[in-house]
Amino acid sequence: MIHQVILQIQCNGRGTYNITREVEQVVSDADINTGLCHVFSHHTSASLTLCENADPAVRRDLEQFMGKLVPDGDPAYEHSLEGPDDMPAHIRSILTNMDLTLPVTAGHCARGTWQGIYLWEHRTVPLRRQITVTLQGE
């Protein structure tokens, strides 16, 4: 069986957005006991991560690290069509992942105890993001 749903996620600017509940709801609604859950971002300036879900300091530290690694407004970037965060957002999404694949076991994504599924928005402006969740299994 294959089941696919497109999620719309409103982001209020740069940061991580926990989408675990939304993805788990798609898995639950699909009535798949065992299989795979593929989560895909349709954007070149946002990514997906499987990250620590207990302490928000982890995600703040990741944001701080990424800001040092790929700073906004670097004069070395030629592409700045949508502002100083445009090219850095593209680089950040390439360095991370635009998709995740998780096992489905007993009707749920088989995540570790402290793992959550996050949309990592790399732009500083509010944007609506589209995420496709595809399930395959039985």
C-alpha cells in the first residue's frame, strides 16, 4: 500500500519547527503497520532534520553553529536576489537534508526516545512550506 499526503507548514522565520505530530498523524491515518515513511521538503531554502526533541538548547546551538558556518550577507555570495539570507539559506539546506526516511514499526515512525522530526527554516522571513509525506508498507 502507498499513501501520500502534502502538509502545509507555516514558518515565522528562521528556526526549527517540530512537525513530528503532523507526520505521525499521516502515518496513523494511513493504517500501515510496517514500512517506510519518506518526508520531503519542496524548498531549496529549508531542510528536514531528525534532532534532539527534549532540550531546545540543542536546536539553538545548531542555529548558532550554522550562522557562523554560513553567515548572512557574506560578500563572497553572488546570489542575493531575495536578500542577504537568500544564498546562505540555499547553502544551509544543501548541507543538511531536504528529505528523511524513517522506518514504520507497529503503525508509528520508529524514532529514538529523544528524536523529533523538524522542518528547519533557513530564511528570516515568514513563509509557508510544503512537505510531502509518502508511506509505503503493509
